Amino acid sequence: MKTNPGRFFEDYRMGEVIAHAVPRTVSGGERALYHALYPARHALHSSDEFARACGLPAAPIDDLAAFHVVFGKTVPDISLNAVANLGYAEGRWLKPVYPGDTLRAESTVIGLKENSNGKSGVVWVGTRGINQHGETVLEYVRWVMVRKGDTSSPAPDPVIPKLAASVAPDGLVVPEGLDFSNYDFGLAGEPHRWGDYQVGETIDHVDGVTIEEAEHMLATRLWQNTAKVHFDATFREDGKRLIYGGHVISMARALSFNGLANAQMIVALNGGAHANPCFAGDTVKAWTEVLDKAETSAPGVGALRLRLVAAKGGEPFALRGEDGKYLPEVLLDLDYWALIPR
């Protein structure tokens, strides 16, 4: 048989290293499509001249676009038969990605646990995105619930990796040369700097976007995400295509521009959960809570730890019910570090 049905839970082995197929060279077209799909307006990723004034050689590809390229490479080997992508941890952006760079991906299996129903299990992988020079540009851990192909196959010994609750401030990597000393707040779109944000502060980003089937399918194909739940309407009993979680992440990040226009670069992903499914027709709104602040050694550069929540309706700043579970309207709970001028 020459076709590939994808891996099932019983096909993974602890410590296995998976080199994912088909490297991808990114271009300015990647940026244009990303900005067409999302209302992305952060100046550092939009303008070569703005980026040069901040010490970089040119405007990098949006951090999440680079993440989506790497993530998409992993899907045929990790989540083609996934029930759901469950979470993220220990993510770090280590080098900016520029048009012309070629990215490939490699994952290591670091955890396995069969579910009690015997029909599926959870797989933890650590993934690296690697450029044409062999340099790791980003790394992260994610865990996925994957179907079993043969329910009679024996369960592996459970291994659940111990993951850090967050990336420590001293683990944040600031791009070489980044300098916000002469940052142009007028061109960036808002006056708010690092010192204007307080731990515990919440920001309602006000705007909303109704998710369209066509845009989601374009995004899924752009990032080459082949997970069946995203493009095959017969794969779910309800006959709906599940909106790709990366689409929701990027939409929420773009909406957060209103209130966080100067949070220019994402440098770490502390954790994340796709709390409830998103479908075409849902209207996504976003809010942010400031979790922490840190200084960096780069001139004029500070860091904010932010919780970004996307929801379809409901009141802003509502996250969990009295039972401790996510409210049904909450779609995304994302914890990340971003660089901002001081």
C-alpha cells in the first residue's frame, strides 16, 4: 500500500525522533496571506523600515506565521488521526524568520498515556523548527489525543512528562540587535509602553470577527494542516469541520492589537488550551490579562506575560464556571510572553 493512513496511538514509541517531510521556503507572500486572513497590524512585522529602525535587518515573518508553518509540517505524523489538540507548553522563539528562509520540523515523543476507554491515547511531543542553516528558530511541546487504529493493541507504560508552568524571564531570547530606544509610537499605533501595564490588569479588545468557512479552509491549506477534522466534513458525527486551532490563535492575537499594539514580538508560549470547539459562523472576541512583567538586557525592551482569551459570546473576563471548568463559550486560553518598548 502506497498511501499513508497516518499514525495511530499504538504507533508511537517513547524517545522516537520524527523528521517531518517537505521543508518550506517562506516568502513575502506568506506575510501577505497572513495579513489578509487576520487583521494583523503589528508594525515590526508589517514594515521593513520600522524593523530596521528597531535594529533588525528587515521585518520578520509574523511569529505565529512561523509557528504555523512548523506546526503544519508535524500534522501528517502527529495529528492526522487526532481527536483534538490538547495543549502547549515550553514554547520559545529563538531566531526571527525572514522571507527566503527555509523551515523544516523535527519532533521527539516525550510522553504516552492510553485513555481509560481504550480507544485513544495522549501523545506528548517536543517539536523544533529548523532553518536552512541548521539553527533552531522555535521549539515547543504539545500534546494530542490520538485514535487507536487497533483497540486490542496493548497499552504502553504511561509516561507523563513534567513540564514547566511557564518560561522563566531569563529563558526569553531577544532577537540579536533589537533596540527599542528610538521606538516610534506614532507609527506603531498606540502610546502604551511597558510601564503603562500592571500585573492583574485586564483589557477588553472590543472588536469581534465572525469566522468564515472559506477563510478557515484557506488557512488550513496555507499551513498545510492535513488533520482530517479540519477539512473533511464526514469525519465528525455532526458533519461540521472543526476550525483549526491556529486560526483561532492568530485571530485572537490580531484582535489584541487594540490595546496591545506595542506588544510587537511573541518570544515564548507558556501554555495554551483549545477549551471548546470553534465552527464557522462563530463570532470571536478577545480579552487579555497581564500576568507578569520582566526586564530584558536589550536596550529599551521589556517583556509582558499575557493571558489571551478568545470566546464566542459571553461577558469579557469570564473564563471558568463555579465547577472550575472552562465556560462553554471560551475557545482559547493562551499564555505567552511578548516584547514591548519600555
